[in-house]
Amino acid sequence: MRAIDIYRTAEFTDLIETDQPLPSPGSDQVLIKVLAAGVNRPDLIQRKGLYPPPPGASTVLGLEVAGTIEAIGSEVTGFKVGDPVCALLTGGGYAEYCLASACCCLPIPKGLSFIQAAALPETFFTVWSNIFDRAKLQAGESLLIHGGTSGIGTSAIQLGKAFGAQVIVTAGNDEKCRHCEKLGADLAINYRQQDFMEAILQYTNGRGVDVVLDMIGGDYFPRNLKCLAIDGRLQQIAIQRGGKSEINLASVLMKRLTIAGTTLRPRSDEFKAKIAEQLLEKAWPLLESGQLKPIIDSVFPLAKAAQAHERMESSQHIGKIILEV
């Protein structure tokens, strides 16, 4: 089968198309014929050698796919050969076929294409587990999302609004801010032109927000804490601007703040299965009704995975970047 692998030398790293053996599903796995695969920032980090896959995971890039089930393991129930599914993976998505734990597969919402469905697993699992499962966002509360036009951001805006939250986002230019507002954001802040901390405190009359979803880290960390209201919760899901920061812990104590950091990829199948059940119950009906929709920035053929990575690295994208197989 065709698969995209990493070619690395001392001077540079590239993505190349290779021929690899067809994998066989374990007892609790399914083999998926991949029709579309999502591109995510962890793929870029792995390509650079900074994010190795968990033990036992495929070394091929790709954390989410959509396609049809080609074969099933002996203990798999609820799926059959030929079923259209989308799946969260620990790796292997940039290929014609991949393995997925059956519990991490979900039916494709009615009315969605394979390309649209490939945009769902990584972002929806991440957003749901962080905003609703861990941060316990409630209707009537406020949510700050950094990177509002990323795949995570566009999904978080829609999910936050669907469940009754006030949503504030940051984005890198006015065009991106307008896109966020069209998706339902109550306030979109161009962080290149405004200090987001000052803008949020002014907008909330000094109260701050209840939940922050941040993938930036670095110097954003102390500013996020200042943006939080009493009993506020910060969910740190990535550290694009670095993992070091200096903060005043007094504010954590005085405002009773909760700070949590998570990564999804190494979590157990049992954990991911619980999130899948919640998504199927709460989010999938909203996707089928059209209240939620995956936002697709661009689609590249599998052989042009390197160009898809370049598109993501440019930070010009709005929504998900997809590989078509």
C-alpha cells in the first residue's frame, strides 16, 4: 500500500511516498480503507523528530481518517466490513489503509462526505475532552479560545455556542476574526492589533472568562491567568510558543484557579471510548442536523502531504487541511 513516510538527513527532513505492507487488525481493531486523512499540527512536530509516536503505534503520520472498514478483528462488535467510519488514531493515517481501535471509530454523520468526516476525530475528541469533560464548561459561562481559525478553534467555537456558552477568540488578522464571528464567536480579537488580555477584561467589565482553551503557551500563560474569572479553568493543550513561563502564584490562590494540561494521543483506548460515546450522543446529532459543520480549508492529494504541511506552517489556513487518498 502507498503510505507517506518521513525521510530525514542531517540537513533536512522531507515527506516521501513509500510502499508498505498491508497491516492486519488485532482482535479489537479494524482495518480501514482510507479515503481522507486530517492534517494536524502534531504531525508537523513528529516530522521534525520532536513528537515520537507512543509505543506500538505506527510510525506513519496521521491521527485521524475517514473511510470504509476493510476487515475487522475477532472481538469487534458493532461494525461490519463496508461500514463508513471516521476514526481517531495514534498514527498511520497518511496511507491507503490503516488500523484503528474499534472503540475509537464513529459512524460518519449523515450528510457528510469522507473529506468532511476526516476533519472531525482529532478536533472533536480534543475539544470535547478538554472543554466539557475536564473544564466542565456550562451554559451561560464564557470561553476564550486561542487560534480561533485552527481546526481546534473552528470546532470549539461551534461546540461552545451550541451548548450555550459565550465565546471569545483570538486570531491573527481581521479576515480570520470575521470568519470566527460568522461561526458564532461573540468577540474576535486580532491579537496583532490589540492586547487580548486588555480587550477581554474590558469586554467582561473586569470579570474575565470562565474557561481558556490554549495551544500557545509561553508568554500567553500568565496573561491567560489574568484573563480568568474567579474559579476559572485553564486547559493547556499545546505549547507552540514554548513550555516556560513566569507567573505570580498569588493570583492562582486568590482566584481559586484550576490549571490543567492534557495530550490526547497517549491516552488509553478506554478513555477515548468514553469520549467517543459522549460525542455520538451529544455532538453527532448536531452535525447531522447541520447545526455543527466541519470547516475545510483545503484538500491535497496524499502524494502532496509535504505541501499540506507547508500550508499549515504558513498559518494562513482557516479550518482543517485534508489529504485525499
